[in-house]
Amino acid sequence: MKLCSAGWNCTSGFPAAAAGEARGVGGTGDGTINSPAGDIPAGGTIPAEQPRLAAVDWGTSSFRLWLVGAGGTVLAERRAAEGMQAVPPGGFEAVLRGHLAAVGVEATDAPLPVVLCGMVGARQGWREAAYADCPADPAALAAAALRFDLPGLDLAILPGVARRDADRPDVMRGEETQLAGLLALEPDYAGVVVLPGTHAKWATVAGGRIADFRTVMTGELHALLAGHSILRHSIGDARPSGDPASPGFRAGLARGLADPAALAGEIFALRAGDLLFARHGAEVADRLSGLLIGAEVGAMLAGVAKGAAIGLVAAGPLAGLYRAAFVAAGRPARDLDADVLVRAGLIAAAGRLWPDLAALTPPAHNSAA
């Protein structure tokens, strides 16, 4: 992922997480899933304990690997900007083996289980793992994994999830493992989980499964409008500040929340504001960011029951912007850590895929009542 100044994703125009999206395991008593610093050995550290599993989150722009020992303990990790789009044709195996070798894992007579999720299983990825149908529970996701062997490695790529409705089809790939991780940590969780990004996901989790979900192209819309519409004349090369307290973001957020259905007209008003009141550059970029996030949150909350739990899986500036939107809408969201969730989902899936790993459990965390 190419990062611009102020930590914004140059492709989507939306805030990116800190380099490596580094997070850890553990939790706090206030319901935020996060970690104390230094609980995972740095990348390249060779663990003294024999690893039982390699868990890999391999997305479009990033690669993350965790070596897991007995009891679900994370022994070491690797992070790199070697996402699917950076891997040359036929290069997936070499990239994986390179990261495994860096943490001391070589091919042995006893193959190492490797469970993977994310765009590595897409049609343009390493090997395509077909979508599981929604609703889907963690057991169904594991059962639909694509299994294959390489020398010294026993691999399984977890599937994405598809909503096979001709009137409103939808797909996700990668987020389902985070949601499965939430259910591994909190089996009784019921509510909405929001995963912002280039293509934001709003998932309903209930009854121990992913009950429904919807994708909103908020981040991509920002990139298209800022770089390829009439707004490019007002924004130029400016980037959004990523500051939820900026006047531009707050103004756009208020407009978006107030009337999501008026989004198309409000977008043109940003151009008119430049022509009539000399609003341009970063101010317009911030207004556009607030407007799009406000319209997304306002429209999607209309279908969320009053009092329903809302979890927010985001980091960096993007987390602050969405957090501000939920507060402004009168529906504060609980922060959830993406790394904790995806690791928990991968470890739980491995326990279903390999019987001798059934005793592995995701690291415990504290949660709010």
C-alpha cells in the first residue's frame, strides 16, 4: 500500500493504518481488544519453541504471518508490503517460504500446517478458494477451505463469503476471518460489525454466524471523485487531513448524516463552494471525506436496531473519522482490533482443519459486558 503524507492511502484517498498495521494480542477491561507492547517477538526472531502452525493474512497490499505454538501462543511474526498485487506471477510459494525461513522454519519430514486468508484465495491470487454462502458460521468457513500440499507444508486457504441474492449480491474476502475470530473470542456476540476501508463492510453477526453483510464503496468513491471528477479542480493534489476535528470534515459529516439520500447533490455543492466561496484544496478533501462517511453511516444505521451492539474494526486516522461519525449519530461504537480478530479466526479455523491442533485456542482477552 503506497502511503501519502499524513498517512493516507493514495489509492483510496482514505486514511491508512500505521506501517505494517502493527497490533498485538490481549485486551483491556474497557472492551477494546488490543495488546501490551512487546508481546510478540519481532519479525525475523527464531522462536525457541517448536511452532505448531503458521497463520497468514495475505491481502491485496500486505502480508502478515504469525508462528503459533502450543496453546495458541504467538511465537514470532512477519509483516511486509508483499500483498497479492506485489507478487510476480507464480511467486506466491517463494514469498511464503522466504518469510518462513526468516523465522527459522524450513521444510521438514513433518509438514507444517499453514492456514491463510484474504485475497490470496481470490481468482487473481495464489489459488482460488470458492466463496462460502452467507449465512455462514466458522465451522462452515473451515469446511470450505481449499487444501493443498507442498514439500514440508500442509496448506489451507479459507474461503470468502458470498451473498447469492440476484437483487443484492455481495462478496467479502478476508473480513469473514476477522468475524470468525470475534466469534471465537466472544461466541455470544450479537450485533453489527463495521470494517471501514476502500470497500467498507457492514456485517450482522448473530446466532454464532455471519448472518448478513453489505459492502459500501466509500473509500473508492472518495478516490474517484477527488481524482477523476469535476472535484479534481477544487481538490488538486491535496489530501484529507484525517483529523475528525477539522472544520471541513465536521461540516461534511453533518451534511452526510442529515440526509444520506441527498449525497449526489451535496457532492456537486462542494464544487460550487469552491467557485463561490473559494473553498478548495484540503478543505474540500476533508468535506468530501466527512460527507461520504456521514452518508454511509447515516444510511446504514437506518437499518440497525436501536440499542444494537456496534463494533468498529479500524485503525489509524480512519478509526478516528468513523468513531466521530458514530458519536455524531448518537450511536457510539466499540473498538475491535483487526490483528487480534484475524489471528483468532485463523487459529480457530486451524483447530477445525487439523485434528491435532484442536487444542489450540486464540489468546484470551477481556471484553466489556
